[in-house]
Amino acid sequence: MDTMATRSKTEVYLLGSKTTDITGSKLPSIRQSLGLFIQRHTEMKETRRDAAAFVIQRVFAFWKKARIPTRAVQHCQQKLDDLFEEWRLLKENKARQSTTQKAREAKFCEKLDSLFDIAHGGALNMITIPEDRDFLLAQREVSRRGCMAGVDLSLHRKEKRRAERLLQEEERHRRALNSQEMTISTVILESSDSSPAGSETNDNNLEYDAGTPSTSRHEPHRKRGRKSVITESMTSALDRTNLSDRRAMMIVTETAGCIKLQCTLLASSLQPRWVAVLQFTVCHQTLTKQLLTPTA
């Protein structure tokens, strides 16, 4: 009598003995997955959501080791929760001895030892190694042939090197794009900061800033002016000419160089007491007109 009472406490309805963890060299079955879910939910008093999350995490470890793509986590949890709901309804009506109840219990027990299949819908096409594909097909059979061996260290090293190469290529591509964007969006225009020949003293050097002379008596430092010349209007104009990004950038750079030369000549024509530095603003309408005007 005591043996029967002890057995009833350690066994689960239709599943048999309790499951405290998932072990083995095969992909988890429905009996293992559902048994662990019931143990976490009924004995450890976890919510159905938390219990499903824990079980799916354990199941994923086996599928990852087998190198088989899986479905999304939420879909796997929902599938496990549906199995539990089916088991719960059968347990509520276990006192009935009707033919329908017995048929439902028998049908449910038939699939307990089958694979708890959470493979991706296109897993067979996504798997590149034939042995992994054959293993998945074998696990889906009734007998569930095959088992997982140890980790292939040689293959693991190859995949690690391949992942590192992909990361390096992505980093190089990202740097190239950033460099191209910075070059296209900003053109650095710099004018000469040397005084014209014939200046007698440094005290006569003044800085020309937007048409207003400076009273500073110190020698001006070399300055770099930055001005964005790529505007929405210019971008539209370049697009209408069907130019590639590289050719468009070459045109903008050469045009900016021409403008810079003109400003340098203008600065050198000033009086000797003025510093040959001119901070200027490039008008994008003028630059666009120069780009679109055909040369003779």
C-alpha cells in the first residue's frame, strides 16, 4: 500500500516518472519537454510563461549543438503551452472511462516519445552540412535514429575564422562608407596665411575676417575654414546628370579648388598690411550653376 502511494506521488499522469532535467544524446522528445514543464509549473510553482521559457532554453541547447535552425522563441513557448493545455484537459477528465476519453489518452501517449520539433520551417534548405540534414530527418522518424557526438573542433575553428573574417569585412565596409560620406558632405577650403612680399614688420599684419580688420598685433595662426557645399539642390542637380558618386565628388572637389584659388589671388591683391587670409562662404547656387554650365 505504501509502495502504491509513493509511486503515485513520483509519477505524472500519462507521462510516467517525473522529469527534473533534459539529458541524453538525442534531440528532446515531447515527454521530456512536457515533463520538465509540468515539474517547473506544478511543483516549483512557476507561472506557465516562466516555466515555458526555462524549458525552451534547455531545449535550445540541444538544437544548437546539433546545428539545426530553430523557430522563434515565442513560437516554441506557445507550442509547449498548447501541449500542456491538451494534457491538462485530459487529466481533468481522467475519471471518465468513456471510449472517447480512452481514445484521446491513447492518441496523446503515442506522440510522447516523438520529437519535440521546433525546427525552422526552412531548416532543410538552410542546413549546409548533409550529415546535419540527415540527422534531423532521422530524429523525425518514429524510432528517432541517430545521436549527437562530440563537438567537431576542426569545423568549429573554421567557423570561428569565417566569423572573424566577416566581422573584419563589415568593419572595413563601414569605415569606407563613413569616409565617403564625410568627404562628400564637407569640403575643406583653406587660404594662404603668409603676408605678401614687401611687408616690413609683423605689426602691420592684420586678419581679414568677413570684411572687418582685426586690431590684434600678434602674428595670425594658420586657420582652416570648413563649409558644407553639398546641399539638397546640388544633390538633385547631380542626380539629373546621371553621374556616379565618385565622379560627382571629383567635380565638386575640383570646383572647390578653383574657388579657393580665386580667393587666394584676391587676398594677395590686398594692401601689404592686411593678412592674406580670407574667410569666405560658398554659395551653393553659384556652385551648382558652375557645375551645370557646359564648358566651351
